[in-house]
Amino acid sequence: MALPQRLTSGVLSRVLAGVLDTLLPPRCLCCGGAVDRQGGLCAPCWSGLTFIAPPLCACCGTPFDFALEGEPLCGACIAEPPVFARARAVLAYDDGSRPLVLGFKHGDRIHAAGAYGAWLARAGAELLADADLLAPVPLHRLRLFRRRYNQAALLAQAAGRQAGRPVIPDLLVRRRATPSQGGLDRSGRRRNVKGAFALRPGLEPQVAGKRIVLVDDVLTTGATLSECARVLLRAGAERVDALTLARVVKT
């Protein structure tokens, strides 16, 4: 008697996972040490991560120390509302998460994208619930050539699979190679990325009237995501949200 397809698929998945673990022993996504399963973290690295959870600023997702009534906003969003509607992040960008983020961004640990996609789907559930599509922050072609992959595109594709939402990896283009944002203050970051992004020609119908989630690895001041959101809103997007693996949390 033939076994149900769901049962045979489950058995096959477990067999393949066992073979993979034998050929490629599981490694911690952060430090590369041995762990029990693929896509996992060792105990020290896990304990060093700060996962962002409510209560949050309803707009930018900055965590609050205590709960407030309604949909509270942080002081920064009250003083100067960002271009994007909402932003959410998985982790606080600090000494614990920095090796994880940089290992993925510069260290070729692209196998971690699947696990990070699951994290993003959970952290951004409210953004993804009615989103029409996801799009990554683009790299300039020269930087993409040197790095060989766009970490934001890998995150967007992984999160899109988890959430069942389409991804357009080339929706935006980076028109010029901007210097690194590292070391720049908020105003310097804005000047650095001003006019650096554009909608890829011919994709206007993919944007008009759509609810779009921008995906990137880290939110620092929001300058890059705001500039990308501005391009999409000018092209007729109904709403633009931002979802990142990590974000700087001011203390």
C-alpha cells in the first residue's frame, strides 16, 4: 500500500537532513562552533543576542522600557517622522549580534539566510501580513561584484518564502557607488545616499498602489531605508515598511 505523500515527504526530509548533518556538521551561525542542528546557535552566542520584543515604538520599532497605552511613538519619530511607515528588526545591533551580522554580510555565511528569514518573518509579522511584495536594498554593481552576493536580497528572499510573499530582488537600483556610511552622523548619512537609488525602468506597474516591505541587514539611522522608501512612494506605492535583521538601539 502506498504511503501518504505527506508522510513520505516528511521521512525523506529527515533522511536528507541526517545526511547533510553527517557530511556538513552543523555550525553556529555566529561563531562557527559545533552545534546540534543546522541553522542553530551555540549557547554562549545565543545568550549574547538581544532579540527585540514589545513594547515598541509603533513607527520605528525602537524598544521601550515599559508598556504605554495605544500606539506610542518614540521621541525621534514624533520630532521627525521617517519616510517609511513602520520598521521592525529581529536583533539589537550590539557586541553580541555584530559577529553574526558581519559574518553573514562579509564572511560568506550565506547558508544562514534560511534561519534569518524565519526570524525576520516572525519579527515582521505585522508588516508582512498584508504586504504585496518584498524588495531588498540594492548594492551598487561594483560592490556586488566584489562581494558576490547582496545580503539584503538573500534576507528578502528567505523572509518572502517564510511569509508566502513575492520578492522582486531588482526592484531598486543603486545609481552610484556611495562611500561607506560608517563614521558618518545622521545628516552625513542622509547626504551620502541622497539621490543614490532609483526604480528599475519598466517596473513602475509593480509598485503603483502596492504595500512594499524593504529588507536590509542593519538599520542605523534609517537614512538608506528612507531614501529607498522615498523612491517607491514617488512611484506610487501605497505604503512602504522596513524590515531588518538588526538595528541600532540607543540607550
